[in-house]
Amino acid sequence: MTNLMELRDEEAWQMLLDKGLKRFTDVYTADGVHLGGAIRIHFRPEEEVDPGVKLWAAYLEIFADELGEHIFVPTDFVDEYDPEANKVVLIVDEKVVEHETWSNIPDFVARKLSTVEELPYPEGYSAV
């Protein structure tokens, strides 16, 4: 099994915001599986962050169109974001996403304790 602690980039959330990540940006696993579109980033209360027990600091919420569910990928596992291609790629493959049960809503999000960064809509998109 992949050692997640060796792969992670705990500053990836900042890169996403710095590059202007937009709502509905396509998110792919490292092996090319399309997970869905980015919706928002959730930040865990700082006093609850503990990567050693998989309590990650920030999660990218993705809406999986085909499954009709939300996936919460810790931003530590984002490899790259290409704004021109409108594409986020993770550093983990589909098996890791499934094994880590990232389709379950994190407890701090369910308890409404997260600080939420709503992603802006793409230019020209009408939410109405």
C-alpha cells in the first residue's frame, strides 16, 4: 500500500487558491480517472489537525456527477492544477481514493466546524 505521508504536499491548498481554482474544475486521479468537479475547500479547525491519524488540514470537495455523491479529497494529495486545461490531478490513484473512503463526509464538515472557501464560478457562468 502507498505510504500517504511520503506523498503529501501540505501546501497544495495554497497553490490551488493562488492559481485561482474555479468551481466545476475537473478533478482526476493519478491514473486518469475522472472523479468530478471541484466545488469548495473545507479547512479543519487548526487544533484538530493531525496528519499522523489522517486528520488533514484541508479537503477539496468534489461533486462526482456519475455517482451523484460528494468526495472529500485532502488537498495534501493534489499534484497539480492547470487553469488553462481546467484540470486538477491528484498524486494518488483511484484505488487509494476508494481505500481511504474519501466519499465519506469528514466529521468536522458534518458538524459544521469547517471554514469554507467557496470556489468562484468560471467566467461567463450563470448560476441562475
